[in-house]
Amino acid sequence: MKRKPAFAEEEDPETGEAVLGTESSASFSLSPEQSRERRKTWRRSASDFVSDSESLYLGSLLDVLKQSKEEEPLLTIVAGEHDDNPTAEAWKECENSGTKFRLFPIKDTVINGENNTYIAREILLSKEEGDLDRENPDLIIVQRKYAVNASISLDAHRLFFRGRLDVDRPYIFPKLGDEIPGVGCPDIHFTFRGIRDWPTVVKGAKFASFDRNVTIDITAEDIESGRKVMFDIERDEVVGLDLKPALGVLISCADFKSVYTGSHVSKEDPNEVHPSPASKKRRMGDTKPHPGEISKTVELKLIGMGPEVVKGAWRADLNIKLAIKN
């Protein structure tokens, strides 16, 4: 789902800080009714900023995920949104860790003040879920840094707050922002907002390790005979055609005949001969496919057909890999 734009404050020309009440659409927009509701706060202060907070460095995000594999509850991770390939590769490695977590990527706003550069980030919290009533919402903040060879490292930090959260006032965390080339790691200003329409926010999150992955083997005989395969999604298994499931997928192996035969067709002239020494043949091995080897795979992604994620209101995906064997 396409994420809607968030609100960010304008900068005070004298102090270089964000000005409350001057929000502009940045990465998450709401209807007028929802916006008015969002501005209802649970706690306010005359101070412009909240200083009663701290952070704890946990290590690399990948290590944290591996250590949290069997822990409950579900990890909630907040990170800046970036679309470059090195960052995508770093996140992919974390998603393959096997640990379930939900990620809220947020489009940051870089503020170039007179005295310093900092990052403004808005975090939405659910009023119904009680996040604003807890002294320390269970949040892990990810900081992106540049490592050697232009690779990306993702560091994990846990935020701590004393007392209930202040809303609509920035919390300042020094040097915790994503690294900016030529600037370094700037300060980051977190502003928490209360929202009632939490399901809309959840749908913009990315859920890792919730998808169900299934592999179904298909042989050359299955393709030649046109065998049909029935997969029961609720029972999570292949069933006979006489057991029609309430929710399932019917796959006709005959549909993959062109895929299977095409994987063995040479693009060169079959009459053209390329002699080679016997020693080279021994090194290269037999070029003919061996029985039982996988010659091709076809992947199907059924969105919303996977395991339940959020109290029956949200489901992960079902990924079916068809392994076509010789």
C-alpha cells in the first residue's frame, strides 16, 4: 500500500528550531477530522523541547534481531526511509534473519538551521493501543551509517523516557540521526503524535518473517501428463483434487511445459560442433541435466493469503515456489 504523506513543522528563523502549529504535509497526511483528532494531546508543557530522555546503543540491528528470535512481544522498529540499493541490501539481510518484526519507515525532514543541521522525524502512536499511556513505548530506532566500501550499516538504539510521553513537542537525541555525507550524524528531533486511525498506520508498515514460504516439486512427468496440484491454504498442505478446500490454489503442471522445455533448449545451432579436449570435459562435467536436479523455479506470491499478523485484521503473504525438476 502506498503510504500517505507525515507532518513536519517549519523552522523558527531566530532559533533554528521547529515551530509548533506550522505543520506541512511531508510523509503522512490525514483527513481534516483525523488531523483535528491527532492534535488532541495527553500531556503538554510550556517548554519547547523535552530533555528528559535518553537512548541506549544495542549494537548492529542484525545482531539484535538474531538475539531476539525467540523473544516476545513483536519488535517495533522505526527508521528513516531511503531508496538506495546499499540500504535496501542491508535491510534485506535483516529481513532474512528469521526474526519477526514490524518496520515503520518514515520520510525524514532535514533542517538546515543557522547553528546546526538536524533531522526532524514524526512518530505516530495509537491512542487505542495504549502506547501513549506507557512510560516507555517499546521502540527500537535504527540509525543508518556509511561503512567501508560504500556499504551501509544499520545500528539499533532503544529510547527511554521518564514518565508518560509528551506529544507534539520534540525529543532531542544528539548524534542519533542517519549519517549525511559531509555532515556526519546529526541530532534527531522525534515528535510523537497520537492517532485513533491506527489500522491505517499499520498498513503502511513492513512486516518481516511473517510470510509463509512453500515449495512444491514438479517433475517432467507431471508436466507431460498435465497433472493438477491442489494446495489447501488453511491446512497448509497439498491435498487431493477430491478434497476441495474452502481456500486454496489449483495449479496445472501443463502450464509450465514451455518453461521446462525452454530451460534445455540451446540458443546455438545444434549442428555446430565445438570440439574440446577430454581433460576439459572432465573438468566441466556432463552438460546434460541429471534426474532430480532443479532446472527451473517459478514463484507465486499470494498477497494477504499468509498467516495472521494483527488480530485478524491483517494477514501476511503466501509465497509458493514451484521447483521444476528433471
